[in-house]
Amino acid sequence: MQTAANTLLALVALLHLYFLVLEMFLWTQPRTRRIFGLSEAQAEATRTLAANQGLYNGFLAAGLVWGLGADDYPVKIFFLGCVITAGVYGAMTANRRILFVQALPAAAALALVCASQT
């Protein structure tokens, strides 16, 4: 159970590193604009906001990696909770897909992390 929990947690961390790259470095690229449904003008106008959001995703990934590397149960729980909260908020305010791309994998990882501790 611990291996499955850590594997899913690592995948959530990798997802957030991917979000960091998209939002901080590739925001105005055609592929990224297609993913987020943005015109070239919209991407340019929101470039700074996206970079800020990407930085936050990087902090989430760093926290997940910290929890994984230190095998620290409370750190894992805290950062998975942060990811779930961000995913739910994003789904409510930006795009419902965020619930499935961000919050659901983190919730599954949280369930496995909790189950692995019993």
C-alpha cells in the first residue's frame, strides 16, 4: 500500500511540475494556448498572472517531494490537502476540468497515504 501511495503522490508532484513549466515558461506557446483555450492576445495579457500561478504550483510540487523524500506523513497530508483545495477552488472559479486533473489525483493519493498508515 505504501508503494502505491508514494507512486501516486510522486505523479501528483510531477503533474504540478508540468503545470509550473506550462504556466511559467510555455504560456504563450500555441500548444499551451490550446490546452487552456486562450487566444494569443489573452495569453500575452495573462502571462504574468500565469507565471505567478506556475510558481505556486512549483511550491506544491516541492512540498510533495519533501514529504515523499522525508517519508513524512503530516507533510504529505498537508500538501495533498493544499492541492485538493486548489483544485476544488480552480474547478469552481476557472474550469471544471481542474477538479479531475488536479483535485481527483490528489484525493486518490491522500486516500492511499492515509490507508498506508493504518
